Amino acid sequence: MSTYFLIMSSRAGRVIRLVIGAILVVGGILGDRHGSLMWLLIVPGLAGVLAALLDLSLLAIFFGFPLIGGDLRSRIQANRKRETGLGRLTFVGDSLQHTADLNRRK
């Protein structure tokens, strides 16, 4: 899931959200001019456009990630660095320890 948020908070992801939001807004305006169904397209489209322009990730807060795009990118990058460091095990005496733990002790 963090890969999804990393992609969607990148510049390319923001452009994709902007384009999809604009398509929804235009589709809502042109598709159903006299009915109330147009708001089912316009409101999410505007939310997507505004979120892309303001560098916000509205879905990230439901998964425990930050709302602001810059904070989201930095947290995901930090999590990835921490995960790669914890995957290596080293023998110390009679027990196995994580390499990252050994580097902290030095």
C-alpha cells in the first residue's frame, strides 16, 4: 500500500489525479445538465483536482499516513530504508541480531 501512496504523491501521480478529476468535472457538467447525478461526478472531481493542486493525499489518512504529500513521501522513504536495514541478520555470540541494531551500538 505504501507503494501506491508513493506513486500518487509523486509529480506523475499528481498529474494523473488532476487529469482524472478534470475529466470527472467536465463529464458531470456535460453529461447530465438537468439532473442531480451531475454532482456525483463533479464533487469527487473537484476534490481530486484540489488535492492534486495542494499536494494532499486524502486517502492516506485512513491508512495511518500523513495528509501532506511532502510528509507522506518522506515517511515512506524512511520506512523503506528502515525495512531494508532490518532484513539482514548477523551472528553475535550465540544469538542472531539485526545488522541495523549492531550499527546503532557502534
